Amino acid sequence: MNGHQTPPQQRARMVEEQLHARGIRDPRLLAAMGKVPREEFVAHEDLGNAYGDYPLPIGAGQTVSQPYIVAAMIVALELRPTDRVLEVGTGTGYEAAILGELAAEVWTIERHAELAMKARAILARLGHVNVHVVVGDGSVGLPQHAPFDKILVAAAAPKIPESLVAQLADGGRLVVPVGGRFEQQVQVVRKVGAKTIVSLHDLCRFVPLVGEEGWEP
Ligand code: SAM
């Protein structure tokens, strides 16, 4: 369908038709999503689908979210250029690359070593030197690099992981899909001093967060 368009043309069209037209207006985010080459992160057989308005399989039974969901989750984070960010669920590394364009430093953690190694190689090849990929259970965060100004969980948790809340800086924000295996709601947790304030956002469907503070394998 997109065969006659080059990847940069497909990317520009995705930004216009899937993001801007649906109300994503942050110019820095639109620029980042107009810059990061999604086709570099997807499987070879999905090259023609890289800018489709749907999630794609990425191996190990996992998926990369559709571009609009990536954008909506990042909008909810309210990123600032000085932020240190933790992403839980590296997958392909695509979302981490976008975060790296918008924040000062990104730590991203993935439980499947083969996905993490692939993502690390692509991110290095594309020059994302402020993005660090770690293999492990991100449901308990990354205490050795905490606190984080923002934490984005790209997988669905049965409840808000307490370790992640503990690793938020004062004034920080955690964005996490919470709910059952098949449908969840995006929840935003704000940390203000000793208090946490939770707000409920859109319904969504993510692959499960598997780990100590997630689902059992
Ligand atoms: N952000 C990714 C991207 O841009 O490709 C897509 C994330 S995918 C929807 C969810 C990822 O979370 C999967 O790769 C899965 O293996 C990972 N995951 C699930 N539970 C995890 C955990 N406890 N720690 C780290 N990663 C986890």
C-alpha cells in the first residue's frame, strides 16, 4: 500500500494523519516522531507496515505499539528536556528512541534478553547515546539508577507497582496501564512530597507486565 512512498514520506504522513489529526499537538513530540525511523526497529517482513496504524509483532510473543499509542503515552508523561526517564518494556527500542529525543537520559529495561540486545544494537547504530538498555525485571524498577523524573510502563500491570512509585523523584510522574489481562486503563501517578495522586485515562490493551510486581509468567 505504501510501496510508492519512501520511509520519510510515510513517516510524515503518519505524523499528520495518525497523530496531528487525532489531537497530538506537542511540536517536540511530533518532530521526534517525524525523525525516528520506525522502519529500522521492525522485522524485515514488516518493513511495508512500519508506519501502519496498528501494533506489530516483534518476536518473543511481544508487540510494538501503534504510533498513536506511543505518542499518547508520552503526552501523559509531560516530559521536560532535563528529565531522567525509566521505560519498562524496551521491546524494539523504538519508544526509547523517541524518549531519548525528548529527555536528557533514558534507562530502558526489558525482560527478554534477545529483544534487549537487538534494541541496544539498533539504538547504538542510530546514535542514541543517551539511551541505556538493561536486561531484567522492570516491574521492580531500576533502583541503582533511581530516582527518575518520569517512568513509562509499556506493558500492562495488575496493579500500580509500588517499587516504581518509590523510585519516582518528588514531582515525578508514572504512566502505567493497569487492569486485567485483556483490557486496561492508563493510570498516571503523580508524586507530590509524601503523597501520590492517581488519575485515570484512556482504556487500552497492552501485553502483560511479567515479573515480581506484575503478572506471573
Ligand atoms: N516500548 C516497546 C517498543 O517501542 O517496541 C514496546 C513494548 S511491548 C508493548 C512490552 C514489552 O514489555 C515487551 O517487550 C515485554 O517483553 C516487556 N516486558 C514485560 N514485562 C516486563 C518486565 N517485568 N520487565 C521488563 N520488560 C517487560
